[in-house]
Amino acid sequence: MSNAQDTAISSPAQQKDAFCVAVDWGTSSFRAWLLDRVGSVLAESRGPEGMTHCVTSGFEPVLQAHLGKLAAPASLPILICGMAGARQGWVEAPYVDAPTRLNDFAARAVSVPNSFADIRILPGVAQRDPLAPEVMRGEETQLLGLGDGVARQLVCMPGTHSKWVVLEDGWLRRFATLMTGELFGLLNKHSTLAFAIDADVKFGADAPAFLNALDKGVADPCLALSRLFGVRAAQLLGFEAKSDGAAHLSGLLIGAEVLAARQNFPDHTDVTLVASGSVADLYRVALHRVGLNVKHVDADHAVRQGLYLAAHSIWA
């Protein structure tokens, strides 16, 4: 379901098979799935009521509304990951320190006081290194959903704040954050580049403006700042059209990100890309450009599987 507010309602027969409700509560989005005992999706509900919305409107009313849309049975246990557990969220779920075993997250889930169900929120992860301080919330659940079948792997998780993570035998060893998505949003809306970008224009990973900018981005991330104004200048001088602006900016930023990450994790030649939609195609091309072999995992599937595995550990 691609629409942010799509809803699928469970049938009476499906309700009998329901095991739990799994919720991914982001900063600006809400996703809930009614899962059965083997982790299959019986129904789902999505909306724009992320943490920033709920800080003023309340978390419980939003959750109750989506439970109604799912037709979830009363008193079904609910497991939540993401920003609902932030300091500004519903109930703070303190960070677990890295390195940490992914399978230990369920035991650290925090209970939410309420009168209608067993609700728990999974913790995030903190890297308490004064030279490289890092935190994540929500991505750790996607990582749990990847399983521990690979002895050692590098994981790329694009987003507002892209995460690059080293996993080893079921342990989250270390990670780094690159603010690629947020930088794109800020430059797109609040800089002089806003005049050079048409937000309504869609582009694919084969767009010439994206590929040309990607090559510049991966050539040297240190030059990314000096090349950003070229998005605007290329149009003023007639080399590109406004319809190329978003692709050009994306290519520069993603290119700089993947090369910086490649240099930060030089001993890895393979990467697991956890992403959904068109962004997966953009990153796949970029990762190949810097010599990485790519295995793709759908981000929705990863977070659902992670929530299911944690819920199974708690309630099965």
C-alpha cells in the first residue's frame, strides 16, 4: 500500500488468528499491522500522525483510532518501535548501549501505562563514543528483522537520517548517521536551490541529471559543498532544466554519502540495502558506483519482521 493513509480491515475470521499489533511510529508517520502467530499480515493501517503530531494531540487517541480501523480484537498485545519511545514521545524507552545483541531488545521493552492492552515500546540504541556519538530509534527493529544468518555485514538504511551499521553474529557493533534526507529537504525548501527544484517532478535512477551528479558526488565527498550551487548555476546557464533539479541534488548528496560511508567502512565489499520504493533504486545504483555488492531487503518487511520476532519473544 503506497498511500500514506491506506487502511485494510481484518475480517472476523482473521481476527481469531490475530497474535499482536505491531506499530512503527515515526517522527511524521504511523504504520500498524495486525499480525498472526507466524508473522503474516492480517490487516494494516497507515497515517501521518507521527510523534510531532501526537505531542500536541496525544498518542493514545491516535493508536485507538488505528486499532479501530484494523478491527483489532480487544486486549490484543501491542508492540511499538520508533519515536514513540523518544524523550518527547509517549513513554521514554531508554537507549541500549552498543555493542549490543539484537535479540536482547525485546527484554528491554518499556510498558506503557493504560487501561486497555499490554503495550510495550522497544528501546533505541546509543553509541556512547565521545569521538563518534550516535543514536537510533526504529532502525534497530529493522536490523532485528534481517536475522542473524550472516556472520558479518554492512547495512545501509536510507532515510531522513541514513544509518550505516556493522552487524556481526547477531550483534550491532557500531554505526554512523549521514543526514542525507534532511539535507535534501532543507536545501529543497529553505535555500536558494528551492528556485531550481520542482518538487512535483519524479525521476528514476536512470535519469541523466542524477547519474551525472552521482559521478561528481562519488568522485570526492569533500567537494560536495562546492558543487551544490551548481544545481542552480546549471539552470541559469542553460545546461539543465528546472525539471532536472531534484535529480541533480539527489545525485550529489547520495553520491557523497555512499563514498563517505565506503571510506568509513573500508573492509566491507558487500552491503545489505534496507529500503523501499524509488529510493532503493537510487541507492542501489550509487552503491554499485563505489564498488559494493548489493543485497536488497524491503524496509517495510524488515520492520514488520523485527517487530514480530520481538513480540514472539515477549508473548509467545
